[in-house]
Amino acid sequence: MRIFRELSEVVRDDNNIVTLGTFDGIHLGHKKIIKEVVNKAADYGDESFLITFHPHPRKIISGDHNIKLLNTSTEKLEMFESLGIQNLLIINFTKEFSKLSPDAFIDNYVVNGIGAKEVVVGYDHHFGKGRGGDIGFLKNKGAKSGFKVTIIPGFQIENVIVSSSKIRNALLVGNIVTVNKYLGRFYSFSGTVVQGDKRGRELGFPTANLRIENEDKLLPAIGIYAVEFIVKGKIYQGLLSIGKRPTFYDSGEIVPEVYVFDFNEDIYNENVTVNLVERIRGEEKFSSAEELIEQMKKDKEIGLEILNKLVN
């Protein structure tokens, strides 16, 4: 995949099959759009071209730089490439850029910038200043400028149209089953294993404390989750605890840590990935360490039952 960060780097070609958007999460609806672009490019013998933005437009337009996202930039690039996109233009989304009219955006970036035979977008796509450009505008512009426009209907699961906002909302309440269903894969995050206070080891449940690599990454609701733990290319089963550990601490700091089943390796400073499978329960404050240990034993039983279904 060729990656361009400046429009001036692109050699214009009227035979590109183009799509554009933020694609946060790259869910099943996004994949449907991208698959259409890739397939059309292959059928025509043309090039697939995706235009996206960094940082996320909501961060700039709202002024809230603490907005959390479903994908890190690295994750997004890896997924675009795995889906077969040949060319990627990443536009630096600034306040100035946000003021560009829909007409100017299409002229500058699509028609006279990269060039396009066809533009493929989702049914609810909006673009340009104030999101003023819509499907009707794009079709009219295509008719005048010589490119075809293909509209992809929303991807539905159980009569619900999949969207990034629905996935964020489900993640924030810990509904991981719905999150994974809408993504078509496990929701995951990566981090580095760091030294903790070894409290889990004292309880008989040693955990890997994680430092999350990207502060923009949206983490799930506080609680206990059945997870897959990937380290050094191998997949293990385990439990993720993400919370404030109220039984022992009152600092309010949220700490993600994973108890990996049947695992006893030194993995400090290793980069690991956690695949969320299902939420087991919310976080609780226990009256004693013994009470917590008993609950953790129950959590492990439930976690094993959930995780073993993946391989049976």
C-alpha cells in the first residue's frame, strides 16, 4: 500500500476508484464500502484509492482533544492494507481545512487532485464545511465532473444499521458481544507489560500490568472480561481486569491488567495485544482478600467456559 501524506505526492490518474471518510473502527459497514472499492478496481484494472483524515475531525471541530477512538492510526493503516487498499492519502485535518466547502474539497482533492473514475461512499456520507456535502451533492458533482458515484447501503445486523457511534456506546457499557458482532472481529488494544505492585501474585493470580500505547484508544467499561492475550506471536486465554482496584486502593487510577491462564514467563517490556471476548461482571469492592480470591476463582471458571467455546 502506498501512503501519501501530501496531495502533491500523488500522481493524478482519472482511473482511480475512490472512497473517503474517517473509518473509525473499520466495522462491517466500512468493510462493505472498502470491499466494493477494491473489487471494482480489480475488475476494471484500475487503482483503489482511500482518502482519510488525521487527526479525527471531531477533535478539531469540537476542540475536544480528549475524544477516544476505536482505532489507533497504526491499527487503521494495517487494516486498510489487509483489506486490499492500494493507495492511501492521509489529509492533515486542521481548522483551516475544516472550512473548505464541499465543492472546493471535491475539486481540489478528488477531481483535480488524485483523479477519479468512480467514487464509492456509504449511504449517509457527509463532507466539507459543516458537513454540507451529501449524497445528492456528490452525485450532481460527479455528473458535472465526469466521475460515477456508487452509494453503499448501511450494513444491518438484526435490523440495526452498524455504525461507529453504536460501537462506541456498546463499548462504554461493556457490551463486548455487540461490539465484536458489529466489527466482525474481536475488539482489541495493545500495550507494554510494565512492573506492577505484584498484588495479584500475592493472591495467587499473577497479572501482567499494561501501559496502553496510544492515549487516544477507547477502552471498555470498568470490569472483568474474558480475553485472548497475544504475546510473542502466541495466543493465550485469560481475564482482563480494568478498573480502580477498590478493595486495596482509593487512588481512583484506572489500571488494565491481565491474568493469563497457565502462564509463567517473564514478559516485562514486551508488547502485547488483548482481544476482548466477553464481559463477565463489573468491578466490585470486597471486604477481604479472601473474598476477592473466591470471586476470582469463579471468574476464572466463567472465563474458561466462555473462551473454550471459541475452540470447540
